[in-house]
Amino acid sequence: MPPIAPRIAIVGVAGRMGRTLVAAVEQDSNATLAGGVVEPGSSLAGADIGELAGLGRRGVVAADSLEAIVDDFDVLIDFTTPRVSLANLAFCSAHGKRIVIGTTGLNDEQLAELDGYRDRVPMVFAPNMSVGVNLTLKLLETAARALGDEGYDIEVIEAHHRHKVDSPSGTALKMGEVVAESLGRTLKEHGVFTREGQCGPRSDTEIGFATVRAGDIVGEHTVMFATEGERIEITHKASSRMTFAKGAVRAARWVAGQQVGRYDMQDVLGLKG
Ligand code: NAD
């Protein structure tokens, strides 16, 4: 039987997403805030994670290792860096825990390493945990099937805050992949990630990406289908990190009741099949 209110620990609890996740778990009556982890050696170890999140004392202090809280949680939520998330995935696999990974920017080798755990641990891995974005992926599939081979040029445009370290965003890549797969294309062959100088006209089948990094933009994505005479734009705009955090907590509650396997938000939301 899955736990009724799974005990959730958050790694990277002092980060932008980590602090928002504390608030999201707190707001969810079907989840229990059980622990938080900061970077080893951080001066924030021992701080109350409610206070870190600006909520006031919650009586749960930040640890500086997962080992220190191994008996306290059922599901780990990890929004950190690729290297750290993979180490935590190995930890969860070794200790019979479940994990939700929101970290983006994993390279092909790291993705293959993550995939190697699909038979060992129940995990949800998704570059975007927002319910709206995952519904948008469904809409893109439909749009691509109807338009992509009918002379419509496809471009993905994304904007994020100035601190984001990977580009294009994991969500933009996912949107591109969904469109490409619907059309029997691949991003490896058809993705165009830079255009500069005399690069010539676009080809019919390329899927172009453009990136904006500025200010405090939480996350905006548009996929454009443009042809002579009309343009369709499917846009998602996130105005608060809470949308990702709530999705991650929903994923944590869901994965608490799952068998070993690699899942994404489409599984969590029942949007597959
Ligand atoms: P951030 O830099 O604010 O937070 C990352 C935190 O991880 C930092 O506080 C850092 O101290 C901590 N950390 C690093 N190494 C650690 C370790 N070994 N142990 C414990 N903590 C450690 O970054 P952010 O804006 O919160 O984003 C984090 C990741 O989440 C990025 O990859 C970002 O792209 C991704 N993200 C995903 C979604 C989604 O819906 N999937 C949404 C937003 C952000």
C-alpha cells in the first residue's frame, strides 16, 4: 500500500526551486514535509527549512547529506544539478526510496546513466513539472501532426531569467522533441540551434530554437507554426515557480504508489494513451 501522505525530503532546499518546494509540500494536505538537504559544508546546514523558505519555523532542519535523513523520508524531490541528481538517484536506488527529478541540462551520457536506473527505482523525471506545460505538449503533438508536413515552418522560442545555466531550456527541447517525433524527425538531424551571418534560408524540415535570457522571467515557451498567410502560436507562460513545485509534489504523491520504473509528467497526469 502506498503511504497516504508520503514523507517528502527536498534536496537543494536553499535553492530557488527548493524554497518553493517547501511551501508547496506545506500547502499539500496529502504530503508531509520530512526533510531538506543543502550542499555539503553549507553554512545553512542546521537551519530550519521553513525559515529558509520564508514561512517561519517548521521544526525540520536542513541536513548536509542524505545519509543523515535516510530514515526520515519516502520520496526525494531533487532540483539541483545533473551530477548531484545522478548521485542522489543512486542513493535512492540503494536505499529503496523513490525520487522526483526536475533538474535540467543533462547531457546524452548523463541521460543514459539516469535511464540505467529504470529497472531499479520508481522515478519521475521531467524537464517541466507544470501541469499546463504538459497539457501544452499534448496540444503540440496534435498541431504538429496536422501542420508539420503541410508547409508550416516550426520554431521554438523560449525566455528565462538571467541566472539559468542551460540553453535551450529542457522544456524547449522537450517541446521540439514532441514535435519532431510526431513528424518522424529527430532533433539531432533537424534541430537548428544557432543562426548567425550568411546562413542562408531555412530548410522546410528544420525545427529552429531561439533563446532569451533576461531579468527575472520565470519561463515562457512558444512554438510557432508559420506558413504563407497564417501563423499559429502555442504559448505557455509561467508566472511563478509554484506551478513547477506543485507539479513536483503531485508527482511525488503519485510515484509513492508506483512500481520500479522511469516515468514522466504525462504518466503522472494520465495523459498517455
Ligand atoms: P538554484 O541554483 O537556485 O538551486 C539549486 C540548489 O541546489 C542550490 O541551492 C545548491 O546549493 C543546491 N545544491 C547543489 N549541490 C548540492 C548538493 N550536493 N546537495 C544538496 N544541494 C545541492 O537553481 P534552481 O533555479 O532552483 O534550479 C535547479 C534546477 O531545476 C535547474 O536544473 C533548473 O533548470 C531546474 N528546473 C526545473 C523545473 C521543472 O519543472 N522540471 C523548473 C524550474 C527549474
